[in-house]
Amino acid sequence: MKPLLLLITLITTLNAASEPYIFTNNDGKTLEDTIIKYDIEKEEVLLENNGRQPLSLFSETDQRYILQWNQLNGFLSTMRFKLTLDKDRWARMKQEQNRTPVYIALDRRPHFDTLIHQTTPLEEYEEYSSIELDAVGFSLKLRNQNFFPLENITVQSKAIYEETLFQTSDSFYESESDLFDEIITEQRVRVREESISMLVPLEEITVHSATAILTEQKLDRTLLTSEEEEEEEDTSSIEGGDWSDHNRDREDDFVGVWFRIGIPDPSGQLTWRHISYPDDLFEELIWDEL
């Protein structure tokens, strides 16, 4: 695991304290006021106009509203609900090979369904090929430093990377003209979602992002003969051109990862906090368009 990466947290705030609410007590009487603070130890709510009131004074519905309001404020606090992002490499595989390349010509004879293969070894070349697969992801630590549990947390992540592909012919019979010198790039997004039913005070858990599978492919054909020998042995006469023109090199590029962590507000809608790498990723992209 690599050291802690530079991160930034963007809070999608819901300022519950600035919105008046109509409360109902156990006798059915109502009052309109705004919550300023809730004291979990004394079980008292501080209202803007009516001061401190015991939680038991209110109806069951309003008690749930007050507790949900308090949970949301604790969730939005970067001091009381901490997020830490780390980059991981979960797996890596690399395969390498050195060999003498060959040219394979295919031909179809009249009235025969089977293709005829003609193989020509190119003894003056040495071919090195490698393919490497890298599974990259991120871990996110969530730590609840409130004096009360946080419930019904949703964690979503998107790992974004660019996959590189060689521009080649769609036809097998035209593939001999493929030079593998044009590379196209396509954006890939892998998504993961999980739910946390409860995070008790001082509890810390780790969740993981989706995995980006990055590929690096190399093909290098080295000429073993001298320049004089090369003049005598002209490989350009071989169909498909000089083999030294057929080297290949492509590598996928990791763009970043975006986590968003949500919790229900008093109305039941999810309020989100965002954290990403690089730290400005969510300023450049739109979640629903990925």
C-alpha cells in the first residue's frame, strides 16, 4: 500500500439549521421553529426561538426528525466523520517472451474450404513480446468520531481509466495491411456500491473501490544482421513489408477514482460527501455522465 494520497473532500451540504420546521408535541400542539443543536447526553434540542426542550416533549415522528437532523450534522462534519483515501495495487501479472518471428501467408485454393498456411521464419530478427496486467484500486477508511451511531450509509465508487486499442482492419483478409501505428482511446468506468447499516462511535471500517484493469503491451523486433547483410536480405519483399515496421506499444492510462458517501437527511433524501483522486477529479467530471 502506498502512502496516504493528497485528497480533498467536497461536502454537499444541507443546512438543516436554517430551515424552519413545524413541530408537534404529545398533546397535539404545534410550533414552528429551527433546530440549532441537539445534546445527545441530555436528550435536549436547542431551538432558535424556544430555547432548550426535552426530546420526549415531541411526537414520535418529530423525535425521529430531530435525531436524523443530528445524525446528518455529524455526518457532514469533517472532524467527526473522517474519510481517508489510499491507493492499492491488488494484483499484477506480466508475461514476457523472446523468439524468432515468422511470417504466415494464408491462401485459399479453389474448391477447398481449408486455408493453406505458408510459414516463413525470419531468422535475422529477434522478437520480444510482453503483456502486463495491473489491477489498480483504492481503499477508503471511514471513521465515526461522533458520540452516536451513523446509520444507513451508502458508498458508491467509480474507477475511471482510458483503454488503448490498435486501429486494425475488421477483415481477416485485409489484416496484412495493418501497421499497428494508430491507437484509439476509449474511456472505461467500473462501478461499485455497498451499504453500511451502522457505524458505531469510534468504529473504523475500510471499503474498496471498483478495480481498473490496466494493460501494457509491447512488441519489439530487433534486427540481428549487419547493415551489409540487411542489404542482401531484403525483408520488404515479404508480403506485409519490413518486420521492423511492425513494432507495437500501447499502455492504458488510469484517470482516477471517485467515491461518494451518502446518508439520508430528515426528508429521506440522500446527502452526499465526495472524495476523489486526483483531488480535483469531481470538479472536472459529472457523476451521472460517467
